[in-house]
Amino acid sequence: MAELLNWLFGQYADYSTIFIILELIAVVFGVASVLLASKTNVLAFPIGLVSTAIFVYLLWKWQLFGDMFINAYYTVMSLYGWINWSKNKRHQSVEHKQTNDDNNVRIEHLHTGDIPILSILAAGTVSFVGLVYYFRPVINNGFSFDGAVFGLHLFTWVDYTDMLTTALFLMAMWLMARRKIEHWILWIIADAISVPLYFYKGFTFTALQYVVFTLIAIWAYYEWQRRYRVQPRAAYA
């Protein structure tokens, strides 16, 4: 048991207390945000902003630039999603004479018109993160090219996995902001991949967060399907 605990949490012995506290706060707010999103509660976005902003700072310090890019994008998309969900909620409240209902955000299915944007997001993300990792020697060298060695042979399986999960997460976040049910499928896949990935990176609290995320996303997918079936069909889209 002692060896297991040391494997899970030993890396935190070298971390400053403030980093550990910040990671725990980010995890708590992240889980709360996903739970609120599963209930189509607009508060998911401002709560999520706290988590993503903290992770942007932590991941920059840890030099995990692919993950940092994900959370920076989350921050921007959370603002967009907050506006989009709030606007849709107001239209629903007016049309159905509902007030003070956090759950009357209209849910939609993925449309064929969404595919081109998703494709652009995926291709752009993989290319961008690939470039970040390609020039990682320069970044780690204080943004100096002196003595820096480049090449795809320096890429590890972690780098390629980061490129994949980043693309999945970005597509999922965009679909979530657009209120599309299918975003939960992408979350499930990406969250499940992230669990062993973050354990390998040594961020146990974050890895455990993704375990919770995976379970919530599975439940939320069916919850959104249920909500879609019972929502008024003539409502504003």
C-alpha cells in the first residue's frame, strides 16, 4: 500500500504547497462544472472558467504546452458558451413563459453543417500542437535556438496522444457551447484516454478528475438524450 501511495502521490513531495492547493481547487471547480453542464445549467461556464484559468497557469509552469493550449481554448469557449446558452435560455423562457429555470436551455443534435467546422478544428489543433512539440527544444531553452535539436524522432507516444486528446477536447468544447448532444461522446473518449495519460505524467489529482469526468460524461450523455426527448419541439433553436 505504501508503494502504491508513493507511486500515486510521491511526485507532490517536490511541489510547492500553493501548486498542490491550486490543482485541487481547479479539480473541484472542474468537476462541479461538468456536473452543472450535465444538467444544462448555464453556471457550468463561469464555474468552469475558474478551473481552466488555474490550469492554464499550472500547465505553463509544468511546461505541458499542449494541455495548456487546451485550457486556454476552454477559457475562450467557456465565454462563448456562457453567452450562447444564456441567449438561448432567454428565448426559451419568453417562448414558453418560464422564468428562473436553469434547465430550459434547448438541446440539439449534431447537424451535417457542423462537420466542416469540426474537421477544421481537428486538423488545425493537431497541426498547432504538433508544431508546439516540434519547437519544444527552443521553448525549453528559453526560446533560444542555440543548441536546439529538432525532429519528429524526438516525439514520444505522450506527444502524439496529447495531439489526439487536444483535438477531441476542442471539438467537444465547441459542440458543448453549441448545445449539441454528441459532445458528450467526444468527452467520454478523450476523458478515458486522459486518465492513464495524466497518471503517467505524474498528476494524480488531475488523473482522478478525469476518472470522474468519464463517469459523469457517460451518465450525462443519456441525461441529455432524455432531456432532448421531453423538450418542446416547437421551441426556439
